[in-house]
Amino acid sequence: MRLAPAVLPLLATLLITLAACAEFPALDGSVLPTQANTPFPDMVPLASLIQRANANDNGAAMREAAITPRLASLRARASRLRGPVIATDARVRLLRGVQVPTQ
């Protein structure tokens, strides 16, 4: 089914009109009075924030100090996992294979 070209603008107008009749949600009570009266934060240039973040070396040292014990435990766990999965005697039996009885 194909619509006539003259119907498309009418259909678009109808859809826009119906969308304009929608009610907005009630937002009056969603903001607390303490939030409504707070001032907006100051606008600060991004370059100064980046410069301040790069000048602070304590953050990297603190992060490294926090990560070091976890890194050591992960390395110890990895070394334990590097061992053989199957015990040596079981591996030898598996490699010998199944011996089928002859009839």
C-alpha cells in the first residue's frame, strides 16, 4: 500500500499535534529545597585541573602502595597454578592407555 504524496505532510502534522498533547510528568516535588537553593559550582578551566592533577605525585605512590600486596598475592597464585594439573602417577597411567582384553 502506497500513500499519496499529499497525505504525508498531513500525517506528519497529525503526529506532531498528537505528541504536543502529551502531559509532562510532575516534577515539582522531585527537587529538595536544600538542593534548589545551592549555588552552581564555579567554572574552572580544564588546563588548570589537569596541571594540578599532574603535580600531585602522592596519588601515584598511594595507588602503588595499595596495589603492591594484591600484585604479590596474584603472582603467588599464578606460580601455584603453573604446576601440573594431573599428578605424575595418574599421568603415566593415562599415557599407557586402556588395555582391551583379547578374546
